Amino acid sequence: MPPTDLRAGCSLCRDADPLQFDFSYAFQPIVDVQARRVFAHEALVRGPAGEPASSVLSRVTADNRYSFDQACREKAIRIAASLNLESHLSINFLPNAIYRPEVCIRSTLQAAARHGFPVERIIFETVEGEQVSDGKWLAEILSEYKRIGFKTAIDDFGAGFAGLNLLADFQPDMVKLDMALIRGIDHSPARRAIVAGVVSMCGQLAIEVIAEGIETRDEAQCLSDLGIRLMQGYWFGRPQFERAVREADIALPDMGR
């Protein structure tokens, strides 16, 4: 069931208090190593002057979670449009802030239209560390977003709620492997076997796999050998405050053997 009483839904949209703090975004590239291009930018919340995410997230409470989630969507789209972002835009969202997905998405659609950012280039990604006790409710949210035309992604696949049970109820466009599986994968037969199994399973379900947290060329090469083409991590590019990363800014390696 939704985390909020449905009877409060319309009043949340209409009467929500404005946030009492400001924030902005840094953008980190997700690279397609086969096509040798930037596939997407993940919008990562920062303070208004580039302060760490913790300085903002520590101020999110049960009372302002809904307003924060809505403001995040609008601001990420607005900044991406101002940067003339040509890639996809991945926006983290708070499942626990949503009471009815078809209603809560309206302001996002309005922002996309207002700023001229195509809906089909927006990816909604579950927030790292956001605990969701009802996997079926998360599946319902993501299903509605996918029906509207957004792309969907499950973050930290293999950790917490983002596991196999969720995939049984909903197949997102993408899953992002938990970075604990990525770290040192080139030296870990166990990690390689697990990731190979996930890649095979996702291939049968028509789900794209993204590997995040990549810090070395050997990790990237190993993941490419396992059939993963979408990668993210400091080795490709660190988050840039209020700035998009272009192909020319990234030393894209040849992942061929």
C-alpha cells in the first residue's frame, strides 16, 4: 500500500509548504563503452554551492520529503535543459514520498514540457539507501512511470530491496549493479560468476545492466568482457557541479580484446 493516506493526496500537491533550504546538482556520466559516447548523466544532489549531498539530505524529514522529491525532479530537469544536455538524464526519486504515481508525476511532466526536455530521455532511478518495505508498491510506481514513457532503473541491484523478488513483479529498463559487486571484480572469480549470472538473467528479461563504481581500467575491461556496455564511476568521470560531461572530456578506452 502507499505510504501516505490517499485522502491526503490532493492536499499534498496543492498545499505542500515550500522547502526551507536550497540545493543544486552535480552530474556524473554513464558511458556506453561500445558506442564510445555518454549515454546518460546521473543528477546527484549537492548543496547550493556544491556542498556534499549529506548537507542536503540531512535536512529531509518526513514532513518535507514530498516537497523535496517534487523539487528535485523539477530542478534536475531545469538544470539539464539549461546545460543543453543531449544524453539521457537519470533522476533519483524517493518511493516513500509517493502516494499515487499517476498524480505525483504531473509536476514532472509539466517541468519536462516547460523546459523542452523529452520525457523519453528521462530515467527514474530508485534512491540508494531508501528503504522500501513494500516491493509491490515500488513495482506499481515504476510500472506507471514506464507506461507514461519514462525509462526506469533499479539502483544497487543485489542489495536490500532491489533484488530478485522485485524483478518478479516488475522488469525495469535497467538495473545498476551494487558497487560492492564491482570492486575488484577483475581479481574475484566469485564476483565475476555472480555478475555473469545477472547479465544472463537480465538479457532474458530485456533489461540493460549498468555497472557503477568503476575505478580502474581492469575493472572496466572485465565488465566489458562479461557483456556490460554501460558503465559509471570515477575512472570515467567524477561528478561535475552544474556541468555536463561531454565525450571530449572523457578518455574513452578501447574495450576490445
